[in-house]
Amino acid sequence: MLKARITGTGLYVPKKVLTNFDIEKMVDTSDEWIRERTGIRERRIAEEGEAASDLALMAAHEALKSAGLKARKLDLIIVATVSGDMPLPSTACILQHKLGAKKAAAFDVNAACSGFIYALSAADAFIRAGTHERVLVVGAEVLSRITDWTDRSTCVLLGDGAGAAVLEADKGDRGILSVKLNADGSMWDLLHIPAGGSRMPATEETVKKRLHYMKMRGNETFKVAVRTLEKLVLSTLKEHRLEPEDIALLIPHQANHRIISATAKRLGLGLDRVMINLDRYGNTSAASIPIALDEAVRSGRVRKGDYIILEAFGGGLTWASALIKW
Ligand code: ACO
């Protein structure tokens, strides 16, 4: 049986750092509130003119380098993003061109913060079906462009960045063991951008009313996230007859340290077995898991043969998990 194995990872974050103290000067908030309620200390912000595909390109180069693979060998590129370069074409097509990956098909996935796992699941299915052998999956976001910098309830949370993974077909026992994808569209309005689509096309009025920025009902989202993530991870473990202590590392979406530690506590996992980097990057939506994965791999926190779990929760609402034998 073919498996999709991650053979390389990479990340790129913009150089510019925006600290909580910088945000204190922009809206009515404090470093203390942000750290205590979210765990975030600082986030990265893209340069003017830097778009999602630019960040994706840098992360993709790193992932290809660590996999020892040339871009022209790729069969497929999937980019998970809610802040792509433009509505048309897909950011994946722009990335395909920049990489010179002429043989690769390319498409985007929009599942907000769960986007990377949704994209990983698509890559896994293509590889197991035997139609594609080498797939690049990228999560890339320039959320600073869809952030309302006058809205303290969202602007303190978000950051820019990209992470990438190369997946290759493998006949061994290592690779993606299972992926679980879920959605509940009845709660779509907890997290959305009202204008700029076919429901409410851009007009002078929509711009004036700041309707092109992300709106979030954070507290309601928080409660659903904590409830859902515990169930999701436990059912993944049960299906594979694994116990929480069998997991070497949990790599959660980096939205809020309170969500992460509540999930870890309910699972009985010590924080030493949970990857947390949101203090440095904030919530980078679809980019957060591949950035954390790359940091975990490069720092030696994931070793050959380890079981790791990725889990995410985000707009849609969507939630997803992946169990991987590294
Ligand atoms: N600084 C100071 N005070 C603030 C700030 C701020 N930046 N933001 C909100 N407050 C205030 C509120 O006005 C409120 O004041 P009040 O009590 O006087 O009314 C108080 O703080 C508490 O507000 P809550 O919204 O209840 O705060 P909460 O503890 O829920 O934290 C947060 C807010 C951090 C947004 C949290 O709810 C959260 O992390 N939610 C989940 C986010 C998430 O997971 N989203 C999905 C992924 S994102 C994606 O898909 C792109």
C-alpha cells in the first residue's frame, strides 16, 4: 500500500517584527492583556508589495531543499490560504510559475486555519490513488492585509508567514496514517470577511465601512474550538489504538495558548509534548501548522518513527487532524 510521506519541510516569515508594545500605540490594548489572553508576544508583518506567493516561494525552496528535490519533479502544488495574491488566479498557479514547476498541477484550498491539514489530506489522497507521486503543500498567509488595524479584538491576534511540506509516495510504514476533516457551515458568520465576494462586491461604501477585513466573534469561536479539538484528537487516537502517551508531539494550530493548553490538559499530554510558537508569530492561519512542523523537525523534536498529531480549528467552521508516523 502506498503512503504519503513528508520528505521535506520549510518555513519563511517576514523580517519585520510587530510587538505587543507596538500595537499598544495603535489600539486600546496592553501587552499584558494580549500575553495573558492569547500567549502572543510578537508577530511578523510582510513588507509592502510582498504577497502570499512570495512568502510561499521562500518556504517552498526550503522544503524542496530539505527533501533533496527539484521543483520540476513536482506533480502537484496545493496552497492553503485565505489571503492569496488575488481572487483569480490561484496562488498555487502563481507559485508554480515562480518555482518553474512546469509539470505540476496547481490549486488553492480555503479552509481558513484548518487549510494546511485539508490540503495535506488532498495530497495524501492523490498520492495513495497513485495518480501523483510528488506533491508540494504550502500554507501561506499575509493576514496583515485583511486585518482591521483599528479593531483590537482581531488585530492583536494575527501574523504573516508561510510553511511548506514536500510529500512523496512511499511503500514503507512511515507517512500519513489518517486524516480527519470536518466542517459546520451553520457557524460561518463567527469568522468571515463580509465584502469582496459575489455576496457583497467591492464598492466605495464597503471600503468606507471596513467590510473587507476579517470579523471574528472570538469568544464563541474559542468555546467551540476547545470542545471540538479534544474529541477530534481522542477519536484519532482511538481509531489507531494509540494512547496519548504514544504521541511524541502534538502540533496544534497556533491560535491561542489557552485553547492549546486546554486541549493538551484534557488529553493528559504535558506541554513538553506540545509544539508552541505562537508567542513569536501569532495566529498565521493556514501557515501556522507547517511553520510549527518545520521548527519541530529542525530542532530535533520529531524523530524517525515518532507518532505526531497535527490539529487545527478555524473559520468555516472547519476542524481537522492528521496522524503521522514520521
Ligand atoms: N485588548 C484589551 N481588551 C480586549 C481586547 C484587546 N486586544 N480584545 C478584547 N478585549 C476586551 C473585550 O472588549 C472584553 O471586554 P468587556 O468584558 O468589557 O466586554 C474583554 O476583553 C473580554 O473579551 P473576550 O472576547 O470575551 O475575550 P476572550 O477571553 O474570549 O479572548 C480571544 C479573546 C483571544 C479572541 C479568544 O476568544 C480567542 O482566542 N478565540 C478563538 C480564536 C480562534 O481560534 N479563531 C479560529 C482560528 S482564526 C482563523 O480561522 C483565521
